[in-house]
Amino acid sequence: MKRLPIPDEVTGDEIDKDVRQELQSLPKTLAEDVARNLVMVARLIDEDPEGAYGYSRVALRLASRVAAVREAAGFAAYATQKYSEALAEFRAARRMTGNTELWPVMADCERGLGRPEKALDMAGAPEVQKLDKAGQVEMRLVAAGARRDMDQLDAAIVTLQSPELASNSIQPWTARLRYAYADALLAVGREGEAREWFAKAVEADRDGSTDASDRLAELDGVEFVDAMDEDDAETETVVTVVVDENTTTDDEPAAEDEATDEDEPTGEDEPADEEAPKADEPKIVQIKDTTED
């Protein structure tokens, strides 16, 4: 079996205690190996879904009878849009545990496979009533997405209207729910209401899970222009200033013994054959403005 490289600092102890408990059914060395691969899945799934998928396949080959492994494999496949594979893994995990918490993401896999009608059927199934509040909100989001897949835009708006949407309480899912509602309103041309709900999504989006601020700025006609690229941001800005030593600044008052305009000798007092003294060469002073990243 081909293994993938895992940093030495990854021990496997980083995984959730419930998952660790599931892995106790395996021999110790094998359990540690599986745990380390699962840690890599969790680390990479957002930034490098394909990489996460690779580690999930290793864990799956090592311990396919562990529900947590099947679930991790499902999410890794889902992140890479392998919806058929993801759905199979989620179903396997659900059979092993009997839990319904994967029901919304399973319904979203049906959407990904081009079966929004099936997703709507799942939204009306008894399993939804067994979900916690977060799961029910997630199911509502999936159902609204299925309505939009079927060009039922007004129905999508109605689907999202709920006590959770109207609540002023900020929950982990609040920003996404408000964002989905704003996007649905915009899709039917209700721009003023959409702007209001994008603004509300921004207020709730404390971890940047949506691009609500960008959408709001777009509606307001604000265009963002990058003043510098990343390479420029890391480069020191050097400003060259030429200073003439013969020039008196406000901060450096003229010396008392310096000649004034009234005391300046006339040309008659100067020797005719003596050249006028040359001004000293100006100095170049570099002022370094180190721009922080």
C-alpha cells in the first residue's frame, strides 16, 4: 500500500476524542497510523482538497470498518466534487452509526449529481426532525438550493424564510443563512432587499465564511483596486531626497555669524581675479519607508 508523507509533528493525538475512541477497536500501531492520516485530511480539506482526498483514501484502505474513517472519506470526496463517491461513504457511515447528522450533506450530494428532486424528498423526510438546530438550518439551505436548481426562485425564497432567519441571535450558521436569502432575493431582482440582507450577513460573518462584504460593495458600486501586488508589499519603499546644504530650513535657523542681505559685500569689494567659491555638492539622503505586510 502506497503511503503519503506525514510531518513528524503530526502524532494523531490531534483528532477528536470521539474519533480516537472509535479507533480503539484497532491494534495500537494501526490506530496511530489511521489517526495521523485523518489529521492530514482535516488539515488539508479546505486549502488542498485533492491532497486531503489522497490521505482519506489511505485511511480508508487501512480501516474501512470504522465509521469516522468512512465519514472523513466522504467529506474529502465531497470537497473534490466526487459526489457519487461521497454519497456512498456517507451512507456507509450512517449505516454503521445510525446517526442522521449526515442527512443534509447527503441531500446536497444528490444536488451535485443533478437530482434536486431527490434532495427535496430528503428535506421532507422524518430524518430531518431528528436533526439539531444547525442540521435543520443546513437542510433548509440545501432545499432552497434544490429549488433554485429547478428554477423555482420564489419557492427558494419562501424556503429560507424561517424563525432562524428572523432571529437577531448570531449562530455559526447565521451568516450563511442570511447570505443565501440575500442571494435568492437578488436572483429575482429585489435588489434593495438583497442589499439589506447582505449587510446583515456581513454583521454575522465573524470568520469570513462568505463573501458577503464583496457582494455588498458590488451592489453599492464600489470597485476595489489592488494598489500593489504581494511582491511589492514585501519590498521596502526607498524615497530619495536631495538636500542642498546651502538651503536653510525652518528647523535650522541661520547661524548668527552668517552674512545677511544688508551685510552682503558688493562686487566692488571682491578681487576681480578671484573666482567665486563653489557651493558644496548636495548630499543625497535616503529615507527608508519600510511598509509592513
